[in-house]
Amino acid sequence: MAQSLSTAKTMTITFDEPLLLESKATLTPFTIAYQVYGKLNREKSNAILVCHALSGDAHAAGVDPDSGKKGWWETLIGPGKAFDTDRYFVICSNVIGGCKGSTGPASINPTTKKPYGLGFPVITIQDMVRAQKRLIDHFGIRRLAAVAGGSMGGMQALAWSVLYPESVSKVIAIATTARSSPQQIAFNEVGRQAIMADPAWKGGEYPATDPPSRGLGVARMIGHITYLSDEAMHEKFGRRFYGPEGINYDFATEFQVESYLHHQGDSFTRRFDPNSYLYITRALDYFDLSMDGSLAAGFAHATSSFLVVSVSSDWLYPPYQSEEIVSALTENGIDVQYREIRSKYGHDAFLLESGQLNYIIGDFLDRLLVKNVMESGIPTINEAASILEASKIMINEGVNHLPVLGEEEKLSGIVTSWDIAKAVACGHRTLDEIMSRDVLTALPDEPVRDAARRMQDRSISALPVVDEKKRVIGIITSDAISRLVGRCT
């Protein structure tokens, strides 16, 4: 049953080793603020990284002890929810360039002992991901069970699959794009110009007590218009007036939609740094995972399984951009699921459509594939080898199952520790006398549940995993399945 998490505490970690940015500048030292939910298991195989959108932060779930507010993805993170904290260790970090604990333009420059301001290096989405990788390495996590996010968070998730393909099992990208469009860049530029046109901006050197709030408020108002759909605005505001007097024939706030935008702008200025807005929106502009104009080439080395979700009424990141991602992945033969949420909420649906998203994400995370669980690089033996050689390999490698290879390195059988014991008892000398030739196998892209069912039906504890040419590429054991899909211990 779905439950809410209790108080969520933001922690920080500082890395002294320089972070090389795409601009060739370096950032050192740098701090990352983060929150965690759930428990990391012994194998460190149940970690999920959740990435936030432009105005988000590390507080994705639970209750903030200072503000009393719930996290921005509270509806999806927690016991019994899509990101089930009884099963997964969920991590959310504030991006570098941000202003909620991670190093950004409002942070103190160790060289000048003053805020960086515009002295902060320009960053990209990929730079944000490289900083996150430091955090994941700090936890000792070699491979994330999933990386997920909506909007800018979805961009980070996609970038993970390209920068660190062997470090991510699954990618969940919602209401996002693999390359920013001219329209998206245009909206970002208008927001930046609103900030820089505010006299209080002072070339980015404003004091913390007197930021360019009016410019930032206008930038946020512009952004909020793109987050809503036409239908949502009609339903939420219509042409209703703000006050009872109706039309005043002046330029005061007269319509409810105007009041809403002013409120959003004002509240945003109390929690966000204007310079961070400049840097993060520029990172969005630069985002482009294509190579020589080809998204398929950009995703050529990705190995994760993907869930791509679009929103029917999203005109900021419209469905066609999600479909481009799906086409590029499909062209590379990469496992991908595509879902379009039917919603009237526009881009904000990735925060609001908790029912649809809990179902879609939960189903995707539970759809474990054999390749997500199998052990690769396993020892094998040629069928011409002796029983003594087989027993030595088993002892030295600490394995109980040894695939036997025949011609062209194809699987011809399997030997178990039980077979070796039987050979000793019965005086057998060759592998042919003891190995099983009628071997059940698994395919890397089949669901784990199907492989587990075959093991249960035949009362066996392991299946060799083979490719299309019947060559052994790994093994899946009942112990590995239990560790991965069981509860955290």
C-alpha cells in the first residue's frame, strides 16, 4: 500500500578533485546537495537516481523539516509507489549550477572569497551528469538500477545512457527531448533577457539581499505559460476576473490568469537565484545528443532499457520529440517502451499525473530482463577437457555451474558441482560421461520471470544465457534473481 515518507534531510558532499567541464574549464572544489530514500542493499544493485527539472532541487520526496513542504515527486517516491522505497534506494541531487546546496554562481569562489556570479563557468547537462557520477561512485554503486526524470531531469537521464552506458540498467525519460528546439531556446532567451534587463542585476554582481527579483519573476511567468496547456488554462482560469468589479479599463491585475502568473513569479524569486536561472537555461539550450545531426548515431553505444513517456497536451516538449528518441533507439536495436499520457495539464503533467505515471513506471521497473540480472564474464570449459580440470575451475572460481563449449564456442552442455561429486563416486573420467547435454538456456532480452519459471518447473538453480549463435554470454541463477527482486536487506 502506498505511503508517504517522513522528514527528508538534505546532505552535502564536497569533492576536491577537479571536475573537467565541456567548456574545458574546471570546477574545484565542488559540492553536491542530495537526499536519499530507502536502503541500499548489500550488493548495491537497487539504487535509482532521480533527476530534477529546471526549478527543482534535491528534495524529491518526504517532508522538508524547515519549510514543511513535500518533495516535488512525492506522489511517485515512497513505499508502494512507482519508486518503491521498500525495494529501491532512491537518490536525488541538486544539479551543479543550481542554488539549493550544490555549487553554483551564488556559491563562494575559493579564489576570490566572493560569490562566483558570472565568474562561474558555463555548464552543460552532461556536466551535471558527470558531477552526479562522482556522487554515485561515492556510494560505491557500480550500476544504477535506473535513472529517471522529467523535463530537464529526462535530459539528464538520457545523457547518463550516453556518457555511462555500462552504469545504467534502465532509463526513464518523461516529457523531454534529446535536443533542444529553436522554440525552446527562444523561450529561454526571453527569460534570460528579462533578468539581465532588470537594473538590479548589475552584470550578475548583485548582493544576495537585493537580487533582480522583477526580472526573475517575469522569466518565471514566461516559463509557467509554457508549462500549462490551453485546455488547462481555460479550465483553471477561463476569462474570469480577479476582482468583483470586472473591467476597470486600466493595466492593473484584472484577470485571474494574470494573478496566478504574478503569484508564481513572486514565489519563485524567494527560492531561486537569478544567475542560476541564466546558467541552467543555457545548459538546456546546448543540450543535443545527436552526432552529425543524427540521434541514432548519438545513442549508438547505449545499452540500457528505456521507457520514454510524452504528454499529449505538452507543447513545450511535444510528443514528436519523444517519438524521435524512440526512433533513434529502435534504429540501434535498443529495448524501448513508449507511452503517451493522455492529459490536459500540459508539460506539468509529469508532476501531476501520478496515477498514470505510477502504473507505467512501476510496470517498467518490474519488467526485469535477463540481461539486467545475469552474471557475465563467467568461466567455461571445452568439452574435450577432463573432469579434474573442470573441478579445479569450479574451486578456483567459486562456481557451481560450468557451461561446456563445443565447436565454434557454442554451448554443448553444462556441468554442476553435483555432477563432479557423482563422477568421483562412480569413477567417471570424462566430461561426456557426466555433463547434461539437454540444457535449458535463457536469452538476454527475455523477461526474468520467464527464466525463473523454467528454473522452478525443472527444479534447477541456473540457466546459461546465450546469444543468437548459441554462444554463452553469461549465466542467470536463482540466487541472483532473489537478491535483485527481493526486499532490501
